[in-house]
Amino acid sequence: MEPAAARPTLPPWLKVKLPTGPRVARLKDASRSRGLATVCEEARCPNLAECWGGGTATFMIMGEVCTRGCRFCSVDTALRPPLPDPEEPAKLALTLKEMAVEYAVLTTVCRDDLPDQGAGHLASCIRAVKDANPAMRIEMLLQDFRGERKLLETVMDARPDVVAHNVECVERLTATVRDAKAGYRQSLEVLRHSKIYQPGTPTKTSLMLGLGETEEEVLTALDDIREAGTDIITMGQYLRPTGSRHHLPVHSFVHPDEFARFGELARARGFLFVASGPFVRSSYRAAELFLKGRLEAKDAA
Ligand code: SF4
């Protein structure tokens, strides 16, 4: 067996205690008992207590095995993962109701093996959650469907409140960081078509920094993403999954001041909301609070 990779020394701003407490334990039990996976737990997210305590949770739906193998991602890979659980929409709707979540982020693996790449199942999950929890906001963090617009539209027809798709990294690094079926331009087209198809639905994306990108490349990515009509951007530090030798090493730990500067540069490009910091993840409480407030204001108007 290959020895585990040595843990890199983390800079002081990246050292935090993982969250615990009775509410966190209760929410973990509620999701585990139905075989559902929260990304918050799987990724040992340091923002978990803040999000769950504030009524936000992120669930990974359609299984925990992906047909792709991005080099930053700790999700398991297989050519033919098990079929999606037909009971998942109902289980998810009930679990989110019990958790009294106000804002749910649903994310998913890629299912290149399924005829519709899982679009129908994702739409069923969104509809079931909305039927059971009419006041709940749903952000759907979806895959690229290899550029098939009809599949993207199938999911959007279920009316998620926010559509997210992650560009993940700058264009030059995409072939190294992401699976070969993914593409920087393909991801921009997902964001662009989402906005064209439903102009009133906010769109959101995320970039990881610390993978070896230059400042100029980050600024170009911000321009490209904004030009695709994207409303919200989050930027955070890439961290290699613990103990892994198979994932990309961290190229650099970006200082919080640098994140703040990139945040300002993004705001200057006209994004509605920007979150940029070492612990910012694609699902991030501050961005979700902003979106919730905006959706409520829109409903009231
Ligand atoms: S497509 Fe998404 S879930 Fe699949 S390996 Fe890449 S990042 Fe992970």
C-alpha cells in the first residue's frame, strides 16, 4: 500500500477546529439515517456549524460515486456507479423538512453513464423538496451535461431558486485540474445558457486559488465569468484531500490579503455578490444569505 502523503504545514490562517455540538450531531443523524450525504460532512467543511446553525445545508444527490475523476476532488470514481435511488427525492424532502433548513444547496456527481446524465433525477429531487417545503430556497449546483442544453433546461424547468456551476480554475490549468470531459469554455456556456434560459434566476460560480494560477489568469477568468452573465462568484483556497497522493498538491497558500484584493477586483467587474477568502467554498453561508435576502425582496416586490 502506498504511504499517505505528508501533511503540508498549514499557514496560521488555515488552522481551525472542526465544528461539533448537539445541533450538528442531530443533523448528522437525520441525514445518515436515510443514507443521504451532506457535502458539509464529507468534505469536513470548517464552516459547517455556522451554516447548519443558520439554516443552510448542502446535500450531494444522485449517489456518492462520479463517472469523472477531477484531480482536486475526493469523490470516488467509477465507469458505472449504482443507479440513483428512486426514493431519494422523497427522502431528501423529508430530511430537509426535519432539519428546518431555509436554504438548501443540492450538488451532484456527474453521471455520464446515464442516458440523460441524471437530469431527470435532479429535477425530481428539486420538485419533491419544493412540494414538501414551499418556503425553502434551493440552489442547484449542477454539472455541465457535456454541453447538452436540453438537459440543463430539464433541471431548470424544476425551478431551482439559484443555479450554480463551478468553473473551478483558470483556463490554462483546466486540463490538469479537471476531468477531460470538463472544459473551461463548456462551463462558461453552462452559466451563459442558464442566464439566457431563465434571466431572473441568479447564477453562481466558484474558483479555487492556490493551484499555480497567475494574477493575470485570475483576472481573465473573472472577466470571462462576468461576461457569461454570472451574478455571484466565490473564491477560496484549494486544499488537497487529507492523506492523498493522487490529488494535486497545493501550489501556494494564498494570503487572506490577496483574497481580499481579488474580491475587490471581482466587485469592480460588476458581480452582484463576491465572497473571497481562504475558507470560502462554492457553498458559502454569506453568499447564501445574500441570495436569500435578494429572493425575498424579489418576491415582496
Ligand atoms: S465532476 Fe464533480 S464530483 Fe465528479 S470528480 Fe469532478 S469535481 Fe468531483
